[in-house]
Amino acid sequence: MNNIVVETTYIKIYGYLHDLCELAELEDEWGDELWAKLLKYNDLFEEFTYYLENHTFKDEIRVGRYSLADLYVHQMEKYNLILEIGKNPASCNKEKMVLKAFYMMALMKEDPEKYIKRLESGWGNDII
């Protein structure tokens, strides 16, 4: 019988992603969509792994002038605007904003002009 070696890193990261989705109150299907995007972009996958290990962004990826930290701040501003508050209260789900920042970065990598225009035109609130 042949020896089979299975790389478990991806399995663990996939599990952590779904754990974060549960904390963020996001559906498993949404997590699977993000997973597919992470696998498509190696640099984004590495950034996500770094986030899991350090609970902060390495913040080395940019699309145009936008980094993950910028997209995270965008999520915060969107949250504040929706609730009509000036700051994020303790009830703000930061994990959800992090996951959405990763998703948004993947969208920007797929179609940079479209999403940069949306961010810069002031109607970026409905990106993700």
C-alpha cells in the first residue's frame, strides 16, 4: 500500500475560517465563497493565515492605494453610517468586518477599476 501524506494546514485554516464566520454570524456558504477567493490569491491566503496567527494584518497587499487595513476602516465607517453613530461600540462585530475586508480585497483583485471607483465615488458602502 502506498503511503499517503495529507497536508492538514489547509484543513485547519478552513476550519478556523468557519469558526470566524460563526462568530461573525455569517453563513457557511459565505465562508465557502471567501475560501475559494483565498485559494485563488496566494498573497491573500498568506495574509489571512498571518491574521489567524497574530490577530492583526501584515498589511502588505495593496490594490491601487488600498490595503486590508483601509478596507477594514471602510467596514467600520459603513457600520457607523448604518447605525448613525460616531464610533464603534462594544457590540460591533469586528470579526465580521475583518472577514468582509478580506472578501472586499479579493473583489478588488478581480476587478480593480470597478471597486476602486466605487470606493472613491462615495457609494462604496454597498460593495460588500
